[in-house]
Amino acid sequence: MSQSVAWLVLILSGLLDVAWAVSMKFAQGYTRPGWTALSLVLLGAFVFLLGKVLTVLPVGSAYAVWTGIGALGTVLIGVMLFGESLSALRVGGAALVVAGIVALKQAPP
């Protein structure tokens, strides 16, 4: 796998992480079997993909990007689907996450 493909797969893994978090919310403490099953499938899928890209990409940068996608994506989905607030403090925190990801991505491995 080339580095450019690995970055694309990493993004997909991060998006699956967001979907996993949403499925856990809908699973309501693992009391809803369909959502619970989906949650476990998504968990397995994003961990598998993350493991594959870590054979190509630097672990520090890749994990930071993956975590950032999951964190930012989950915040946005929380606002859009679940009516969570988007205060100035939360926006500022999200901006700091993005700044950290950019810095780690730009730094030499």
C-alpha cells in the first residue's frame, strides 16, 4: 500500500470510528441488538483498517489524524443528530485539535 492510499484508508477508518460512536449511542447501553451488532462490526472494521495503515504510516502522525477525525466527526454528529451544544469553548477546543493534527502531520517522522 502506498502512502497516499494509506492516508485515504486512514480517513476511512476515522469515519468508521465516527459511525461506531453513533452506533453505540443508538445501541443504548447495548440493549438494542441490531445497533449493538452494527457497533461491533464497525469497531472491527476501523481497528482492522487502522492496523493496516500503521504498517505504512508513522504511528504518531497516523494515530493523531485518526483520533482527530473521530473526535471532530463525533462532535459534529452530536450537534447535528443529537442536538448537542456547540459553544465557543467547544469550537475552540476543536480548533486546537485541528491545529495539533496539522502540526503532527507536517512534522518529520
